[in-house]
Amino acid sequence: MKLVKKKKEKEKVKLPPWKILIVDDEPDIYTVTYAALRDFEFAGKQLQMFQAMSGIEARKILTTEPDIAVAFIDVVMETDDAGLRLVDFIRNELKYSLIRLIIRTGQPGMAPKKEVIERYDIDDYKDKTELTIDKLYTTIRIALKSYRDLTILDINQKALKKILNAALDFYHPQSLNQFFDEALIQIIDLCNIGEHISTVTSGLVLTANDGQVAVQSGIGRFSQFSENPEIETITKICSDRILGKNSNEATDVFLIPLKTHNNNPIGFVYLENTQHLSKAAHALIQIMANQCATALENLQLYHKLKEANQQTLELLTIAKKNCKETEQAHKEVESANRAKSTFLANMSHELRTPLNSILGHAQLLKRDKNLDTKQQKDISMIQHSGNYLLTLLSDILEISKIETSKIQLYPNDFYFHQFLQNIIALFQKSAEQKGISFIYEPLSHLPSIIYADEKRLRQILINLLSNAVKFTKIGGVTLKIGLQKRQDSNSRLHLNTKPCSSGSCHSILFQVEDTGIGIAAEELDKIFLPFQQQQIGDLKYCKVEGLGLGLSITKKLVETMGGTLHVESTLGQSSLFWTVLDLEVLEEVKPGQTQAAVITGFQGKPRKILVIDDEPQGRVLLINFLAPLGFKLIEASNGKEGMDKAHLYSPDLIMTDLIMPIMDGFELTRQIRKRPEIFDGPIIAISSNLLNVTRQTGLELGCSDFISRPIHIDVLLKLLQKHLKLTWTYDTEPYNNSTINKEAKNYPNTFSSNTEIALKAKQAEKEMELINLPAEQAAILLKLVMIGDITGIIEQADNLKQIDKQFVPIAHEIEQLANNFDIEQIGELLEPFMN
């Protein structure tokens, strides 16, 4: 079925040209450059050249034309160093980091090459005499490739940040109409990120319920969708999609299905004028759509759950008055609990899987010392946003465990100061964004290492601090922590300032003060009930977020850890929450002690780890974690394949997901423990669903230990050290991913000690020389390289593995280079096969 618009089909969007700035006081230089590059074209775009006769004139052009890709700059113009001053202006004042700067001088003696390159942030240095037409062509092509790749990376980073920020808004409780409007706005904004012309202005959100498609929101020319005659045609196309029928949409239309965990569409997003969007942009938009689908399903379930919870309370009240109605009330309660269990199970699995990938790669990026301060700051923001989303998810899961008395404590030893620093950094940022102060005040000496349930203690502090920041507009929030005398455990005033001895148990006070809106005396008994959000009366400035579960969960967690949560508050002035917990102290801070060194490997023979997960990104994440440390990694996509590879490779340890097709982790563990001749070592279970799969369940099946997603590097390394009896090697310098990536190129899944890397690299080169990759396959990859399509390169490399096993080594090599955005290296790798 063809969708025909009333108006004419729009012409293909003409791509804007590459802007080139020539800065030289010799007019002939511009003339010669223009003549040499007049017909130049790269990535389907021509050149637009600007001429500046001095550094001052160039500054004016740069101010009005901020998207210039390449600048050729002479050194000696109105002054002997005018060009170099211009470079400083561009980098340090305008803060243009993407533009490629090429020094082109006819007087190299005035600005020696080595001195200029070392002192100034330039990308190339050329003598005018050596810059022939051929070399000029090569220089501009390399510069534009670099500019394009950096621009793509910048756009993708902005898009990822937008997706994460939007995800936080999606999961806030709101009406369905608000959700549909916000989702459509966020997706259209994402379409228009980048330097291309913003043409996506019209779209629809449609839902599908029992095969019936209905429009929920429209924007642009669909803002009055009830009166638009094209709506019937569009809904018919969506209905055909649900039934598996083929339909032909217009070439500039992008119809995105909103699919749930069972792959069934619950709706669609319809966008127009999308012909300029790349495959990478399509992939990012699909990620945003997946977030919308999951959020929509959970929002619908949340409304049902809240309604069921209210109905349950009403039914219980009736049951107390009339015993004859008790049986019916219990049936209604069970029905509500089943709805809640379905909601929690779906949300746990669907959210923790992408969160594992987001937070895992954020941890990896933070260990790369090649990132500048701004990039590190952006990565930290992504990590904090992901952790906040994870906290919302954990709140929902914990309230169910609390209601069923299934909550358990799993203490571990951890660095107390680092634990506090992470929490303080998170809320300093939140307070700064809101324009209030955040103060951390240690009331006494604090221990270095404590033994407690780190996750539960973090939940307690985050819940209390989140509420304090949320309900404070003027003033600030203060966190106070200190050792306390045991005989005064219910008081927050008498503190023990003497250091505690190693291995002893001490009472530690945790206190949160704010200058917020306060709580009325009659409301104090209600704030700890589930789904109770504070009533703020006429104080309209506070936006009530969250699910109303934080304080209920916090109170139960404090009681489970052996404490009592206290509160004092004055309406309109302030609130104070505090508790005292008995925690075991393992180690004090030693004089001169610094942060722990980075782990770079381990002593002894190489260890093999079999990773079994049906999600490729889950396996890739573990490989990226462990391969650089010297582990040999073996992959399997399900339990049956894992059984075969365990028998074939005899690994030292197995890490397995519990929920997989063909054979899940439960059955795999049962089978292996029945046949110790296949494998008799440690098995670590991995799961995204913490509601139905507990640590105890995994251990009873025969697993040696249990780790949940999102996986944290430190937790993972502790488990490996415990079960493999490892002795780590350390490097006091910051972790450098680039060195390890360089060593890993020839062996993406197999790593060994440093003394073996050179020999294995030579062997890998010999294996690559024996590969005879067909020219047509190389040509397909080179085309993807030329347009910078990272996603397409990885997909094509995966296709090579399926064509012939001999292509597996080169496919691994291409995937590794693509993941590092090393496009030029991929091109060099493929050139011999084209000949």
C-alpha cells in the first residue's frame, strides 16, 4: 500500500558544503587553492571557501561561520606571529575543538615546525613549497575525514546524553497524554541533532491494543490529527505491519515500531522528511523508541498497580467491618499482587539489560586517561544519570521484597571514604543544578574500610538525600556522619572522636538536614507509607518526582540493619532525618595512604573464562572488562553451546546468564554439576532480574557465586580473585585503555602475559596474510568506511563470519577497529584485497 501525500514529494535534501577558510595575506594563495580544489568532493559534499587576508579578518569570519571544517593559516601576516595568535584564539577563546587547523607557511624559519607543533594545538604543518596540487588534495581529504569522524562522535555523544536524560523523564509517573506528547517531542529533537538541515518537524504516536491502532499524539502538520484526512491511511499501514503484511511507505517516511520484551508492537512512531538521516541516526532513534516502548508498558502497569493497591486498601477496610467479605477481599489482593509481580518482573529485565551496557561502558571510558576533562565530566554525567535510573528501578523492586519479607542483607568489605565520595559528588551536582548548597560535615574520625551491606547503605543515604534536595528551594542540604558512643545510640549529639580499633563494631551516625518546606506534624506518621508523596500545600515550587516509595523502603532497610529511622520537622522551615547503625570496622586510614592503584593484570599462568550470554553486548562488555587484564575469553550464546565449549576448552571459571533460550543458566548449572568430568570449577551466575532470582536460588543450583546487572568492575574483580585465588599486579599510573587496545587488535578474545604478546602478534599477522578476502566483500566494507557507517561496518564484519570460517580473524580485527572508531586503519587493512 502506497502512502500518497496531497502535496508534492519533497526533493532530496541537498547536503551543506564543507566550509574551508584560507587565511593568507597573499591573494595568489587563495586563487591557487581555489583552482586546485574547485571540483573537490568528499562524502557527497563539495567545498565552500572563505578568504581572509589577515588574522583579524579571519576572526570575524570564524565568529559568523562557526561550522568551518578546515582552516589553512599562514604564520606571518600583519605581524610575525599573527597566524599562531589566530590558532590560540580558535582553540582557547572560541573553544572550537572540531575544526582542523593546518599551518601553511612560506617562511618556516620564522616558525620552526617542531616548536610550533609542540606548542600550539594544530593538526598539520606544511611548507608552501612542498604543498603541490596532489599533496594539497591529500591534505584536505585527510583533514575532512578527521573532522567528519570527530563530528560524528560528537553528535553520537550528544544523542546518547539526550537519550539518557529523556529516559529519566519517561519513567516519572505522569498521565498517558503527557507521556505521548513528551515522547514525540524527544524523538523529533533527536532526529534534528547534528549539522544537517533540520527537516523532521511532523510526526505521530500511535498505540496498538488488540490489533486496533489509534492516534495518541501529533505534532507539526499532524497537530490537529483528528481533522487530517491522511490519518486513516497511516493507521491502515500500521495495522498491516501488526498482521505481517507488506506496505510501501513514502521514501521520506520512517515508521518505528514500539516493541515490548516479547517483540510484539504496542504502538508506532510515524515521522516525515527523514530521507537525510543516516543508518547510525536510525539506530539511535530506534534506541530512543525502545526506551519509550518499555516506559509506556511500565507506565500502564504502574497505573494499574496503583489502582489495584488503592482497591486493595478499600477492600481490606471493608473486610474488617464484615468478616463475610474477607474471602473475596483476599482474592482481590492476590489479583493485585499478581499484577504487581508481572509489572516488576518485566521492568527488572527490560531495564537492567540496557543499563548494564550503558553503565559498563561508562566505567570503561572513565579508565581511559586519553579523555580530556570535559569528556570525563560528560562520562560521569552519563554514569550518574544511569545510576539514578537504576535507583528508581531498585525502589520498585525493593518495596515488593519488603512487603513479602524477602529482603536480605549481603555484607561485604568496602572503602568507606570512596563510598561517601561517590555519594557526595552525585548530590553536589544535583544541588548545584538546583542552585542550593550541599555540605558534607564529618563529625569525627571515620574508618577506612567497613564490613556492611554496601548496596543497602547506599540506598538509605541516596533516598534521604534525594528527598532533601527535592524539597529544598532556598538554603541547602547538610550530610553529617560520625562515630557515636554505644550508650547514646538514639542521640545524635554525643560523638566518639577516638579512632576505632581494627575489626571492632562501632555505632555510626548518619544525619541529613535541609532547609526545605518541612512536614506538618499530622503528616509525619504517613510519610513512611508506600505510594505516599508529600503534600506541599501552597508551595508550588517543588516538582514532586518519584513513586512515593523512598521513605517506606528506607525505614524498612534501616530496621533490617538493626537501626531506627528518626525524623524531626517544622512545616515551612526544615527537616531532619537521622539513624545510628552498628557497623563492623576492618581498617583505619593509615598516614599517607592514597587511593588504591589500578589493577593491570595478575601473577601466574593465564586463566581461561567461559562467558555464556545470549545478549552479544553482555559478552562484549565482559570481554572489554577482562581481556586487557590477561584473561583468555571464550564466548557462548546459550547453555548448550556453553556445555560444548566447557568440554572442549576446559576453562578455569564459567560466568553464565540465567535467562537464555535453548538451554538457560539453571539447566546448564544442573547438567554441569552432574558431570564433573566436563567442568568442576567455579560458576558465577549473572542476572538482570533480582525479583524472581535471588542469590540463594543461584547457590542452591550449584553456582559458586552470584553477580547482578549492571555489573561493577570492582565487584567482578573481587569475585574472580576469590574463586581463582589471584594475586593482582598494579600500576600506579591512571589506567590507559589505548595501550591495551593496541595490544589486543590481533587477539580480540585471547590475551596473555606481556612477554607473549609480541610473539602472538607476529603469528596473527601470518594468519591474516593467508586470508583471501573476495574483492566484492572488501568493496562493500570500503564503501561503509568512506561514509563512516560504524554500525554497518560491524554488521558486515559479522556477515563475513557466516560466509566462511577463514574470515573470522579479519572480521574480529575489523570489529575491534570499528569499536575504537579507527576507520582509517580499517581502510588500510582492506586495500590489499582490492588489488
